[in-house]
Amino acid sequence: MKDLFGVRQDAAGLRRRTRVKICGITGKGDAEAAIELGADALGFNTSPSSKRFIDVRREAEWIRDLSPAVTRVAVTVNSTLGQIEELLSLQLFDIIQLHGAEDAAFCRLLAGRGVSFIKAIALGAESSIQEIERFCAAAILLDTSTPRGFGGTGELIDLESAAMFAARRPSLRLVVSGGLRPGNVSGIIRRIRPYAVDVASGVEAEPRRKDRKLLASFLEAVRAAE
């Protein structure tokens, strides 16, 4: 299976390691710090409703100049096909993340047009979980089911349900999100063994600004789990 996040290799190339996506990037300094510390992917929230929204057209120059070693992910919420195609036309992003209520039919439409995407699922949304295979996604991102919004709430995912989900679909490329922090990510990785982990608020000093020490601690904890 072709890798999805980053092009960094294991020290000896002998085993798959857990990838790390740092989401909610709003500035060049945070992006560069995350890359320097070992992040495999960066998420940019393109929905104006997000508290970590970034105007990617205005910030295009530095986003485009980021290291090719990291995967740049455009996080969208209930965008239209036209809006997604416009985002891709900017040539800033490697993959799209659908983090709204996009249904299987819309996902199949994207796949049919050759668009590579991650589909986020709120754990507990049975209708979406039952349609996993029909989403045709490059990866499935499990997030916390909460009325507070589409991700980035800091609420911990239901670990028991996530572990059961992963066990039933061992061949699925699974990204786990929702309340991950330096203090809990090692245990979550050992329990679920996902393809990647995704973090936003868990490495922030304050809303919209990442903390270098928390970023370093998070990445160290991921490596320790392996």
C-alpha cells in the first residue's frame, strides 16, 4: 500500500511506524517547528467556521514552500465539489480531508474524479460507520462524537469503541484523533495500533498557536510507543 503521510523512513526501514499529523496549523513558524520535530503531515483548516481557519490563498507562498517531506492536508467541512476542485487547483495540498457530513455518494464522486481524500467519521455515528467501505477513502479518520463541532474540541475519543473498530478492520488505514495529548498518545497507539495519530488542541499553548515543547513531547511519546 502506498504511503499517505510523509516520505520519512524508519531508521532501518524494517517496520511501519505510526505517522503523526499536526492539525490546525495557522502560521509558518508552527508549520516549520512541526516539520523540524518530525511531523509527517500538517492539516490546514479551510472552513471559515473553524476556530483554526486559515486563508490558504493569502498564505499560499509559505505553504507552497514547506518541505516536500511533509504531506499538506486541506481540511474541509461540507464543501461542494467545485470548492474542493478550486482548492486543489491552488497546488498547495497533497490530499483533502472531508471532516463534515459528506455521504458515500459524494465520496464516490470525488474518487471517480481521481481526488485522494481522507474521510473523517465521528465515532458513534453508526450510519457512517456502516458505510466505511463505500466511502472509497484513502484513509478513515476516527474523531470524537460531540455536538460542539467538527473536530478540534479536545474531547477524548471513546478508546474502547475505537479499539473494537480497528480490530474489526485490520487492513484499513486508520487515523485516530480526538483528545490526544503527550500524556496519553503512547497508550492509545499501543491499544489501537493506528496508521497515524492526529492532534490539534493537545499541542497548543493557546487557541491557534502550537507549543514547541508540547509538539516535541507528543512526537517523543509516539516514538516511545513503538
